Amino acid sequence: MMASPPASSPTDWRARFGDYWRLVRADRPIGIYLLLWPALWALWIAAAGFPPWWILLVFVLGTALMRSAGCAINDFADRHFDGQVERTAGRPLATGRVTPREAVVVFVVLCLLAFALVLTLNAMTIAHSFVAVALAAAYPFTKRYTHFPQVVLGAAFGWAVPMAFTALQEQVPAVAWVLFAATVVWALIYDTMYAMVDRDDDLRVGIKSTAILFGRFDRLVIGMLQVVMMILLWQVGQMAARGVFFVVGLGAAAALFAYQQWLIRGRDRTACFRAFLNNHYVGMAVFLGLFADYLVGAG
């Protein structure tokens, strides 16, 4: 009698789950934080304080889902390059542990789950969500054609800002666009630091980035962008009638920017990556300033 094939062991299932987990970068949540902070800034300003719980939950879960989807489509787009870059050579697609088709399926499924959440909001927010998906899908491919993929990334990460205002106010006022601009500039800052880590490898394989474009002026341009972001956020505070606690939050963010400049002074790969990660605290500082300002009714 022919023996039945052996069932997959629990170890096999755990390994496959681990591959998908790493594909969507669930083991590295920094991208979720960088996407979430602008969404929280926008929600608190649009609601003039604590937003409704369901809308807050939709944006938090939607942020996690869309960042994960973005990682899957990014690795699909970069599947022929990642194996040649030191930092990305171990990614599941680069090693063949996940197939390109599986990555696309993961992207589609996660986008559909995020869309299901958005369907509980108003029609204007639903319409804006299509732009979010388009930006997330387009970003990974821009690295072949322009030195400014970071601008597209910033637009993708910042699109939660107008969506937050449509969800709460069914409009996108001027303050939302200033906040959106600040978010795009912020992405230029931190993703240039991120690209500085891979600059030598990217030059060799033909990937474009602002780190390559700025060259030896990278620190100067990043510093100028940091000043621009602070000005834009200060303008947001003026337009939203925020007070001293928000200004304190901006001061803390500015101090963190100064620390990042110190970290990248020698352009060491590890230090540049630490500077990139430190931007999580920049976003947190701005949010805590907003949170406290609305909490005490300052401004």
C-alpha cells in the first residue's frame, strides 16, 4: 500500500509565516511609525483634539496595513536589485523564499483589507483612498527614473493627512496642505539619510536617490530641509491656533534634528541608519506637543 505524503511540520509553517512577516517588515515597525505620526498630527488638528475612536482605529490599522502592503510591492519592484545590495540581500524575495507572485498577492490582499476599513468612512475619504494606493504602488518604480523617489514616498506617507481631514471635516482646508507639505519634506529628510546607507551599492546597481543627487552637499541640503520642515510646522501651529505646548514639541523636534546632523557628520552607514531611525522620535515629539496643547486648551 502506498504511503501518504508526510504532512508539513509546524516548523515549516512557522518558517513560511516568518518569510511573510519579514516581507512586510513587521519585524521592523519604523515605517509604520513614520507613516502613523503625520496621520495622528492631522487627526488631532482636524478634530481639534481627540478624534472619534472608530476613525482613530481605522487610521491606525490602515496605516499598518498600507505600510506592509508598500513593503511587499517595494520588494517586488526591487527583486532584481536587492540581492546586490548589502543591506537588502537577505530579504525573502531576494533569497527566493517568497516568489514575486506571492508578493503581489500580499500587496493586493493588504490593500483590500485597508480599503474595507475605509469603506466605513464617508465618500470623500473613500475617493481619496484610491490616490493612496496609486502612490504606494508607484513609489518603488520611481527609483529607476528619477533621483527624487523620496518625494513620491513623502506623498504616499503624507496622503493620510488630507484623508484625515476628509474623514472628520469632509473638506481639505489650507492647514491640511501645509501639514502635507511638511510631511513630504520630512520624508525627504529621513529617506535621504536612509539612502545614504546604500549609496555605494545604489550607484553600482543603478538605483537613483536624493543621497546620490545631493552628493557631498547631502548634510547641507538635509539641514536646509530640516529648517523648512520646522517653518512649515510652525505655520501649521499658527493656522490651527496652537500654543506653547506645541511650540515646545517643535523645539524638541528641532533638537533631535541637530542630533541627527551630528550622527551623519562622518557619513558612516551605521550612524546614518541610526539618524534615520531617530526620526520616529521627531514625529513623537510633534505629536506629544499637539496632544498636550489640545489637552490643556492652550492657544
